[in-house]
Amino acid sequence: MNVMDIRGRKMKKPPACVQCRKRKIGCDRVKPICSNCQKNGKSDCFYPDVPGQYVVSNSASQNVNGSRDSNVIDVPHNPELASMEQIREYNTRLQLLNAQHQQHRNSPGPAEPAQFIPRTVQTFENKPVSSANGSAMHLNWVQGPAIFDIMTSPYTQEEVLWKEMDFLKSRLLELQEITGKKVDVDLRIDHRKQGGVGGTSQSTAGGVDDDDDDDDDVDQPTSVKRLKPMMDGYRSINEFRDLDPQFLDAKAIFGVFHNKDNDLLSTLNPMTDTPNSVFNVPFLVVRDGYIAQFYGKFNNVSKTNFNDLMSQWRHDRKVGMPLYPKGDSQLRFPNRSLTQEIITKYITTVTDNSSLVPILKPKDLLQTVELLFGRESIFGPSKLELPQLVSLGQVALCLLLTYETLASSVLIPLRDEQLTMFTQLKDWTPTLRANVHLVRSELDRRTDSSRSVDVLRFVALWKYYETVTDSCDNEIFDGDEDVHMARHLSINHESQNQLLILLWNFIYRNYCWRHLFKGEIPAMAAGSELNSMTVIDPLLNNDISLINFQIDMVKYLHTRDSVMSLVKVLGLKDLFRVKLHEQNKKCYTTAAIINGVVDSLIYHNSMLFIDYYLLMQYESLKEIEKFTECYREFLQLVQETLFYVFSNLANLKFAGYEFMFANKSFATLNNICHMILGLYERCHQSTQGYMSSDDNLKTEIGQQGETLTLLLRKILMLLQDYSKNRKVASTQINKLICKIRTILEYTALCAKPLQTTLDQNHTESILPPKGINAFENMDSSSMLKIVNKLRGISESLIKSDFYGQRKPFEIAHPDTLGITRENFQTVFNSFYS
């Protein structure tokens, strides 16, 4: 057996344990305890030439009969020495990290498992410090020694050493903070500059010379060689990662994500927190007490006036709806000629399908229809061969995508014959959706389906359809079936077959889009170990840099093992804008422009949430000047986003392609409306309970609330106009319209001079938000500029003259927020479905 010493050289013979060396007897070198030590009951059997495997406890300095060694000096207790003693015994942590090659136990007899044995004292050594592992455990400041369980580690020896150096530096920094004494060493200097990340070096993988000539070591002076840094995360000391948060400047921490009030969750029920989706309304509501104020009142009004309907709604939601009609086990399609006509319409409308949806081959599906469809287009799924079953599933999805194409566009006129075809397609849509579920159910029953690439194409196309349709609720659960199956087939590591590479490129782009839009980490395909793909899709080639940046940004926002830096968040925000600008420069073709629209919507949605979170952060820190500056940037972004969304829906260049970005457009509008609601609630709280000597400020805050309400009214008018021009009503648009109407009913109730109904009967639902209201601390001149900016946004949406000629939304039932027994299900579903 070859054993390596600490310098990485081969040793001719494994070393004997220290106890056998002292006694000068033969050692069988069994690990962890040799036979001699096992027979004599000596627990201090260790092999010092093997680094980081075994640690000498303090009992090693005692004789067998318990007497102290004469060479051991008794040192009186000193808090600083106690901490330094722990630092000297840092190899216990090295033992944790460097034990990936731990051998199995071969010695006879049971061995006591290693355990953590601190010798604590009642001083600051017991101070909980969380910078080491993210939890406030009493493990940093003890008067050692300690024994830890052996664990495996993926790190190399040099990586372990650098990690340990960083650990020691961070512990010493904390020791300086506690004792108030400083050492004349700059611990923040990184000595690993030599070699560079990914740089070349003449050293071996271990970072040291691989020369085996011992004579050279004797004749030549020993030189210290720096190891190359192998991990980007440990190049230098990071205060936000390594230090206890209490030692950091509170104004430098981005901590708004931790401002969650757990007591709100019971009040907001059935809304639940979504900690993995940071760009999502529930995540925002749980952390912003002002928006939660509205939801608490909404729930209380519903419970007080419509408790029976609310109970029925909860029951129906628990039971759920069937995916397809019971007893219908046949695949049913329109007749051959109508099916071919619909597919041909898709080909002529979505002319760039080969670039945007390369896995869909509509011309091949025309041949499938010609071969399989007979006099009656009815098929039994269990009787079909796997290729036929998959082909019919793709035909159903192609017909559904054609429906989405025609239904979402207000710019494609349909002649009489085409209108008849669309009407028939509309009637067939529920059956086609049932076909897709039947095909999926049949594929789940077949054992050979998980090994078929054709099945993967169908699954990937089905997941794409789910992202572009508003007929199903995709917010409840996303199983990522396409990525699971692609990884099962190892398509994510394909490098030879171009068709498979193109398939994975499409799956990867769609997978990242649907998760990044909601602020989720696409963890199943992030990293080279999960995705070593070759990019041959031109659209993904344009996007790959932007997508990689978004993944890194979302990963940072999901940081759990350290606090987030406010400066870092601001830097990511600015860099995101630069990355998007670089990506837009690559958009020359129609397909690239459509692809860029989706990227831009993800950008606008992400930036809206980040800016709003920054507003909450500055508000909690009472940084009024920074809050005012960030508020102006946020309003400018709202204006740009509103214009971008509505202009894309009315752009002739995008006629027929609206279905590809419509869902994300309306989801972004929904997020904007909730943020406007949070701002309005701040205005309402200020005008109701704020006593200020500056009457001008209070007046401007009231005008801001009125302007925010007018902005919601104009957004509602634009959505209603777009919905009327659609060939078919959109479920997502109808829900958003219902939400805005309910919010407007709430604003009308808040505007009443005497609010006795809601405030006296329902204030027990949720208390006013704790902490500062930034609007109350702004000066009147800054607030006046904000009001003028809001009026400009309102005017840019709809001119005042034109808006005055239209019939505005009329308030009906403000006391119940517009909820009646007739519309309760619709209203409640719009907020909680």
C-alpha cells in the first residue's frame, strides 16, 4: 500500500504509531487503533505523518498512571490564551474537511464513536458566533480540545488548507473585536495571487514540487511554495460570509428578506410564503406589512360576510378538479382535413417556428395526420405503438399552440372561412387538452417510455405549452419533467449528436426562463457537473451569457449561509442592465427579437422586485435620501415597463407571436399593481394617523395616493380594451381585471371621511405595519416631485382628455370591497387560485 507524506511523495513503508515508537515495539499499523494500543487500552494511537487524520488530545501529555509530564507547563486560565489554544488546535476542523480518503476500520473490537467534547469556561468563549457555519452554536470560543466525527469531503488537500487559513483569519478577526486588541497584521491581504485562478503552473495537482529525489531536498535550501487557489469563494476574507453579523454595519446589510412576520401567515391564509421564489407576489406580501394589510382586510371581509362561501371554496380547492372527463379513455381529434388546415395555419402564421420552437416539426405532423387519420379520428392509447402515441400527442400540442397563436393576437384578421376554422378549433380545445393528459398518463404506464428521445420531445413541447397558455395554473407545482427525463437520458452532457444537443438547448432555455422569471434557482441544470452542454442553438448562444448572470444573481439573493451585502445587490442591479443591453445588440432577426422580448420581460420583472425590496430596505434603515432616490428610479422603471408591455401587444411585427410573451407580460402587470397597492397603503396610513407640522407634506402624500389610484384605473382601462379586442377571453387577464377592481373598491373605502365599518369591525385581522413609514419623513418638495412624476406616468398611459371621454370604473360595494355572493368565487379565485 502506497502512503503519501505531507509533501506528496511516496513513502517506502507506512509509519508506525507514536505509542509503538515510544515503546520501541513492532506496530501492525492498523487504523485507527493498532493492536498493541487496543490491547493496552491506549486511546492516543495516532500516525503523525498522515496529515489531518488523527489529533492528539491533551491526555497525550499525561503518563499511563495519570501523572503529569515534567515538560508540560501549567498555564493559568486566560481568555485570550483559551481562544488561541483553540486556534492552535484548528486541525480538528482540518480533520473534518480532509477525511475524504478515510479507510474502513480494520482493528478488532468496537470503537467509541468520535464526539464533540469542549472544555468550556464561563467567559466570552461561550459567546455564540454564527459566522463559521450559519448557526448560533457554542463551538467557536471554547478552551479546547475537541474531537469531531470524521466526514467525507470533496476538497483536495490544498483547498482544505486555504479554507482553514480563511477560517483562522476570520476567528482572529472576531477575537480582536471581542477583546478590543489588534494585531499588527493585515488579515484581509490575500497571499494567493501567485498562479491565479485557472492559471498555469509547474507544480503538481497538490501544488508542490513532485521531485522524489531526497538528496535534492538536503542539498538545496527549502523554499516555501504558494498553493494556487482552487475555489473562487475562498480567495480572501469576506466579512459578510465569515464574520458574526453583529460586527457588521447594519446599513451595509441587505436584510429585507429576513423581515418576515410569521404571525402574518395565519392571517394571510390561504396565501402561503414562497421562500424559493423571490420575484413572486406571496413572497413580497409576507415581507411587506403594507400589502399584507390589504390582504388581511380582504380575508376578514370575506370571512365576516361570506363565511359559508369561503368554506365551500376551501373544500373545492382541496378536492381539486379532474384533469379530463371521467370515463373518456379515447384520443379524439378533428377530422383529417380540419386538422391539416389548422396545422397549415400555424405554419403560415409562426413563420420562425424552426428557430423559436425547433423541437416542433409541423410539416412532419402533416404526414402523420395523413398516415394515421382515417374516417374517424379516434384512437385507443393502449393499442398504439410508442412512436404513434407520441406523434398524436405532438399533433394535439400543435393544434393547441395554433389556438394560442390566434386567440392571443388582436392584429390577425380572420376571414369567414378562417373564422369558422377558429370557432371549430375553440370548441375542440378542451378535448385536445384531455388528449395531452391521456397521452401523458399512458406514457407513465409504459416502462419503455423513459428511454425514448421521442417521448422527451413530447414532454419538452408539453412543458413549453404550459408556459405560454393561461388555461392551466402553473403557479401551483412545476415538476420539471423535461429536465428530469433529459438528465435521465444524459442529454445534458451530449456533445456529438446535433439533434440531441439542439433538444437540450431548447429544454435548458425554457427551464431557465420559467424559473428565473419567478426568482427561482434553476438548480437542476446549473453548474458544469449538471450541464456540460454544447450550445448550437443561435438564440441560446445569444442568451447564454445573460442567463448565466441571472442564475448567479438569483443564487446570491437566495444566500442562506451568510448575510447579503447591500452594495453587492446594487452592483448586480447595475450589471444586469449592462448584460441586457449587450444581449439586445445581438437581436437582428425576427426570432432573435421575439427571444429578446422574453429576456427583457424577465429583466423588467426582476428589477421591479429588486427596486421595491431596496425601497423597503432603505425605509427600515431610515435612509430617507436614498429611499427618495431609489423611489424615483422605481417609478421610472414602472413607466418603462408599462409602455414596453402594452406596446409589444400592439406591435404589428409581433403579430402571431404574442402568445410567446403574453403570460409573462400580464404577470408583470400583476406585480406592478401589487407594488402600487403597497405604495397606496403607505399613503393611506400617513394621511390617517400621521400628525405632522408640515401641512404641505400631508397634502402631497394625499395627492400621491389619488394619483396612484388614477394609475390603477388607467391600467384597468387598457386591459379591458385589450380583452375586448381578443377573439377569446383570457383567464389570466380576467383575473387581473378582477384584482384591480377589488383594489379600487378598497381605495374608495379608504377615501371615505369616516371609515367606521372596516376599521372598527376588522382591525383585529392584522395590525398596522410596525416601523417607519418613509413617506412621513420626506420633505414636501421631494414629495411634490414624486407626485409630478406619477402624473407624468399616468398621462403617458392615457391622455387626460381621452380618459375623460371614457366611462370610468364605477365603485359598487366599497364596504365589502366589491365582493358579492354572485362574484365571490371569481374574486377569491383571482387572488388565491
